[in-house]
Amino acid sequence: MAFFVAKTYLYNMGLFSKSKEKLQAGLSATKSAWTQRLKKAVLGRSSVDNDFIEELEEILLMSDVGVATTQKIIERLEKRVSKDKYLDVSELDKFLHDEMVALLTTINHDVKSTIDSLSVVLVVGVNGAGKTTSIGKLAHRYKSEGKKVMLAAADTFRAGAVAQLRLWSERIGVPLVALQEGSDPASVAYTAVERAKKEQVDVLLIDTAGRLHNNTNLMQELAKIQRVVQKIIPEAPHEVLLVLDGGTGQNAFVQAKQFAEATAVSGLILTKLDGTAKGGVVIGISDELDVPIIYIGVGEGVEDLLPFDAKEFLDSLLVIK
């Protein structure tokens, strides 16, 4: 299954410019906060000096870029200033853009595409992050690409989770596998994989419990789902996507790190970036974890889950002139 085929689809359908507009609109809160702070910091300055570097460090931290990633950017800026002896303020946005693209794409170029008759995708994340909604949007995207899609409701203990996923299946016109509320999630997953194989489905999206990242029993449940799926398809799941609420800032860092330690997360979906000024979390998470960002959510609409592109993201975010 090729996640980034979605971008080709957007070009072919003449929708890429629309996608770019959605990205710019979705990042408007982050961009506004970011550029206002930077403009204030550079006001009246003709060069990048030590005082400004300290202010920039604070700006990056306030934008939830993260301590480790902020330190990398500051160290590289100090090295550049030391080497050139003089760095004009007008060059600053280009410097930040280039350095952040480098941090983001270090991970992105390692994304692997898996092509199988059936691609099994587990979607994990804490309740409230937008997990089930993201599944619905993913299903819509894959169906739009001509793929045959099926959903599996393995989040069987949260009240209303199955009903929520059923609404999405009806809305976008894809089949749903669901057992009784309270059923064993692994049984749902097993049944879904069997049916998906029989019906020659291309992509099976399995919604898992909205587990807390520090709950060992729920993590063990996730491992059980993976084991039963592998009884049918040994190489499955082909992807484990972790959904994170981009507006939670440092909490998203904590969740991402602990999920990555507990299971083989292959990609990230960052949601709700349209409602936060903390979009810098995208840069930090991509840099600190050996896991690529696959999609970002920039709105409530079914088309508002966009394939992540580091350069386009920063093009929409970083203009301080």
C-alpha cells in the first residue's frame, strides 16, 4: 500500500492547489503566533546576535518544537553565525526553513510502501485525539483512489465507538465489520481480516481501543490483536498508525514516545492543527522519533486530512518578512 500515492492523486485530479489552500488555512493560527513573535524579535535588529538567539530559542519552545529539536536548531544557527561572522536578519526565515526541512525529511525519505493484495492497517491513539474520525477520512481518501476499503470496529469498550465508526462507513459507503459491544477486540480483528481476504479488499482499517499510553493491559491487548491478525497474514499488520492531537503540544510527545516503545508504530497522523498555535510540535516529533508523519489534519471536513510534505508544511508556516 502506497501512502504517498494520495499526493499523485491530488495532482491528477487538479486538486493540489486546493489542498495547498487547505494547508495554509489550517496552519493560520500557528503561523500567526509564530510570525508575530519572530517579527517582534527581529524588530530594529540588523543582524542575528546572542540576544536574538536567546529570544529565538524561547519562541521555538513556546511553539512546542521541543527541547531537543530546539537545541539542534539553535546550535546550527550559532555555528552559522560563528562561521559567517554576520547573518542578516532578512536571511533568517530562509535559514530556519532550510534547517527545519532537513530535520523533517531525515525521517520522511525512509517511508516504505507495501503493495499486497490486502493491506491491514491498525490505527491506535488515545481517546479524544481524533482517531475514529481520521479512520473515516482515510477510508474516504483510499476509496477516492479506487481502492476497495473495509473498516473494523475493534474499539469495543468505549461507549459509542462502534456506532461512530458505523456512521462513517455509511457516510462514505464502505463496509464495516462489527461484533457486539464489549466483544473481544482481537476477535473483531480476526473476523475482519478473514472477511476482507474473502471479499478481495485492498485496505482494511482497524479501529483499536482508545488506550491510555500508560495502561499496560491495554497495550497487551494491542499486541494480542497483532498476533491474531498474523495467524491469517503473517506479515500483517502492514502499518500501525498512531493518531495524535497536535494541539496537546508536549503531551503528544509523551504519547508518541511511549506508544513507539510499546508497539512498532510505522507512521503518525497529527490532527487538529487548525485549532492550535502549537504546530511546531510537528517539527519536534518528526525529528525526535524514528517515525514519519504520514498525514496531518487541518479541519473537520472529509477532505481535510492531508498527506504530509515537509517543504509544503514549512512553506505555509515560515514567512517572517
